[in-house]
Amino acid sequence: MTAITSDTTSHSAEATLAQWTYDPWRERPRVAWVAASSALALCLLVLAAHEPFLIALSLCLFCVGSFAPALAAVQFRLDAQGIARRGLFGWERRAWHDVRRIDELPAGLLLSPYARRHVLDAARGWSLPMPVAQRLALRAVVRRLWEATLERA
């Protein structure tokens, strides 16, 4: 579902102001195919090493997991308190007061806990990929909610 909607059946007491799903297979199919091919090639390489079963399985899962952002759909929900992201391993939540900077990325936004560019942005920041059709509207909603939190502080 890629829609900016009002939703009273949110996961919290707050009403969801916007929600969307980013599916890399729909938005960037070439990148998804390259990622899937790379993960498969790495798994075949691990299997060719003739490691014990559990080690080979662990390494293959690690290889596939490394490419998860390019393979798996991610769902996002925005409310007045923060943003929630649902990936392969469940929901994560980040409050607006934990976001110090928002940068535009080609496919969406980066929410960073650092006021200036930092080496750890890639690890600690959240990348919010957005569907092409709604990217401008979603960027505006995210910025408006974040700036409203800054004004309250």
C-alpha cells in the first residue's frame, strides 16, 4: 500500500498521519535482481567451500541478509510522535526528538541522529525509501512533522 492516509487503527494511540510501503522489486527491479543474483552467487561460493552444514547455512543467511534492503519490502508509518518502520525482523520506532537532521536521498530521505554529516550516518541513521509517485508529498509530510517537533522543543 503506498498511500498518504489517515488511519485510526494505528499501532499506537496516535493517529497515523501517513503510511507507505516501499517494494524494491516494484520501484527498482534491476537493483533487486542484481542484489538477488549477488546473494545467490555468494551462497554458491560458500557451498563450494564445502564447509559444515551449520556454518554454510549461517554464512548463506548472512549473505542474503546483507542484501535485504534491496530485496525486501519495508512499511513505514508516521505520527506526531515519530516514525515506525517494519522490515524483516519486525517493527522499529524512532521518535522525532531523536532526529537531528534530515537529508534528501535520490530515493527518499535520511533521518540522522547527528546535527552534521557524520561517519556513522549510514549505520545509525534511517533511510526512508519512498515510492516515486508520492516521493514529494511524503518528503513534505516528514519534514512538516519533524519541524513541528522542533518548534515544540
